[in-house]
Amino acid sequence: MTETARTGFFHKKSLGVDSMGIKKTMYLSDYLADGSGQLVLNTISGLVGQITYFYTDKIGVAAGAVATVLFIAKIADAFA
């Protein structure tokens, strides 16, 4: 059996080693996928921070109440 047949259709070539002799473990597509995921997570975190600031400092709602509402919304979103 050939190498491609054993690993399936999506066989990727070997990455080799970097300039210091350490074996590479990630492809460029892996870096791009990880970076896009981190971008989304940081965007959501920033928006939650802005919402919390708006409700506590501009509207005057207690921080505990804002946290409870956001927590309930997150739990409801997990099951929806």
C-alpha cells in the first residue's frame, strides 16, 4: 500500500525542520485557522466589555445585575 492510500485522500506533505533543526508541526492553514478563531474570540470579549461599560456607567445598572443578565443569556444561547 502506498503512503497516500494509507492516510487517505487529504495527505499533506512532510513539513521538515526549521532553521534550528526543530521539526515543524503546523501548516500555514493551521496558523490561519487559529488566528481567525482568536480574532473572533477577542472581538466577542471586547463587545461584552463595551456592553458592560455601557450598562454600568451610562445607564446606571448594578454590575451584578449586568453580569447575571449576560450569564443567563450565555446559558440560554448554549441550549438554543
